[in-house]
Amino acid sequence: MIRRFNYTGRKKIERSRVGISLRRPREGDVVFDADLQLGGLDVPLEARVYVEAYYKASFMRFDFGTVANIVEPASRRLTDTGGGDVVFFRVRVVDLTGEHGRLLAEVDGVTPRQPDSVPANRRCLLYVNFKDLGEEVWRLEFDNPMPVLEVNDRIENIRDIVLTDRKFRSLVYPAAVREILQRILIIEEHDAADDDGEWASLWLRFVRRFHTVDPPRLDPDSNAARQARLEWIDEAVHAFCQFVGARESFALAGQEGPR
């Protein structure tokens, strides 16, 4: 059984201290490597270090020794993280001297390093995960540190469709942007003035690239304020469609005929 931790008074580990990369040594295997730079943290040197790989509620925990002596475990295969291509990581420093493990420091929502062609300061705003969705073609998943577009891997050539099909991109991505903004502004009632670096703030920062008007402030007791936010979302989605040329892309796909 995986031990649970006491979260009282935990410190935050800077993301710059953690580097995660993935590799596939054999067909079907996914292995992660972790570069942990924990020197200088105000924690006991004998505290244990754990790396957890997860997707939604599924996760695996790996023991990396202590702060003073970080040692990668021999096996770092990801066999039980929910399936698909997307996986997130967290690093935890834990004091195990008491009856219950006490979480001393943590960083969550770490994503594997991007290929060398992707600038180090770029963050992905919408991950794509290919999974068996039954009869659904796609859906958005929000139970992760960033939104994930899940696409049904039972559809033939679906990976090529997501990457290259004009109709898919012109129909799915505007709908996804609308749902994400509704999640941020209506369901979670995020204050656009809070630029806290979390995923909702990163998305609103992205939207400002093509829609420079900030969303209205929300008064939870005002239907008019909620309606104003819904109208702003309509405007933002329209601006996004202009930004990516959605209508023209869909029309060109029709001229090309069936794939």
C-alpha cells in the first residue's frame, strides 16, 4: 500500500530544480529519467525524495533515496499511469521519522522536457492524449495540472488526422477553446487579474495574443456579470477563429475532397 503524507507546512520546490525526460528503449516501454537538484533546500538531508508519475487518479511512486544521496531506482518504467501518451510528474521531499510521513517540500505538475527544437521557456497549453474513448471522438480532461485533449485511439489514422486534417482542427480547436474559457471564467470563476502562473492564467495570457480585451470581473451574485463573461467568451472564440483562419481552413479541406 502506498503511504499517504501529512501536507502541513510544506515548502515549494522551484521548477528549475527538476528536469524530467522520457525515452522508449523497447517497443511499448516508456522509461523516465529525473535530474533533481535539491541542494540548498531548507530540509533535513536525511529526508526521503520521491518522484510520482501520474495522469488523473492513476499514479506510480518511485523512491529516489534522500536529499543528501539521491539515487535513481533501477526500474523507472511507467506501467500504471492511466495509459496514453501524456504523463505528469511531482517531486516530494518527506520526513519519515514520525508516525505519519510529513511532506516537507513539493513541486507538482512537472512535464517532461520538450524536444531540442522547442524553446526551453515554452509551455504546452493543451496536451493531446490518445485513448480509448468508446464512442466519443474527443473530449477535454481537466483533472490534471493542464487541460488535456483526449482523442479516441480506436479511430484509424487518428494521430495523422489530429496533426494534419484541416476539418478536425477547424472544428475541434475552437470548440475546445470555448470549453476551456468557460471552465476558467464560469465554472471556476477565475479572476483574470490573478496572473499566478497557474494554467488558467497561462491560458488567459495566450488569449490576449488575439483578443486584447480582458474578461469582465465576475460578481458571483450578478447574472449580468456572468452573462457579460459568456459574451466575452463568444468574442474571444471568434477572435481565435480569425487568428488561426478556421473558416478558410475548413473551406480548403472541402475543396481537397475526402482524405
